[in-house]
Amino acid sequence: MFGLEDWIVLLATALAFSLVTNAINNFLGIRKRTKEIQAEMQKWQDEVKKATEKKDEKSLKRLNEKNEQMMGMMQEMMILPWKSMVFILPLFFLMIGDPWLTNFPGIIMQNFSSFVITLPFDLHVNAIFSFQFMNAGTYGPKGFFIVCVVFSGLFLSLIEQQMDKLKKT
């Protein structure tokens, strides 16, 4: 495409996709809100544990009254990732093609239709469920793009966590 190996272009495209999805999540405040909820839940659980150990009935009653609020926060935390999916899924289907419309193959298939690569691991669903993921797996452009998105997303998340740790110190 650009005089580069196809796998490099696909990897760079997947990294760019991961950066965009990360930016969408940050813009919507999803990660920040999730961290806030997790911190508050941890604080509440610690208080419940301490009150239970001390057998402090008054504190336990107060904390149990907060139980409903905590369950609401857990529900919010489970729904949060779906907010970004409104933006990310259309972008994803633009990249790999719409599975319901056969006349739109997607940007990846339009540009890399003959691409095939064999990797030393297999992340296809049947390989994972049968614990055969340490065998070699063959991927077309869509599969390789998805694998690269998963790993680049994990890599970006790791970088973000390390940057958060550096900010705290």
C-alpha cells in the first residue's frame, strides 16, 4: 500500500484504532469514572470489614444502608463501557466491514483482501475454549487486525496505568 509490508500497515492501523478508542473513552470520562467507583467501593468494603471485625453494630447498620447505593454504582460501572460503544462499533465495522451487508467489505478487506499471516499463537474462539491457543494460528486481514487491536489496546492500557502511577509519585 505505502511500500511497506502489509502486516506493518495493518499493525499501525490497529494501533491508530486503539488510540482513537482510548481517546473516546477518555473524552467520555469512562475510565476516570470507573476508577472513582472502584475507589469508593474499596473504601466501603474496607469500612464494612473493619466494622464487622469490631462488631460495631451502629457502623454496620449505617454501611448496610449504603449497600443499595453501592449496588447502583456497580450497575453504573457495568454500563459505562457501553457508552463508548455507540461511537466505537460503527468505526470498527467501517474498518472490518459490516457483517450484515455483503456489499461493504470494510477498509481492511478493500485494501488487504489477499493478506494471510501465520502467528505462533491461536486466538480463535475454538482454540481458546479448547486450550489450544499455544498452537500456530492463521489469520486473514480482519483477524490480524482484531488481534493487533487487542494487543495494542492492552499495551496502551499498560502505558496509561504506568503514567497514572508516575503522576501519583
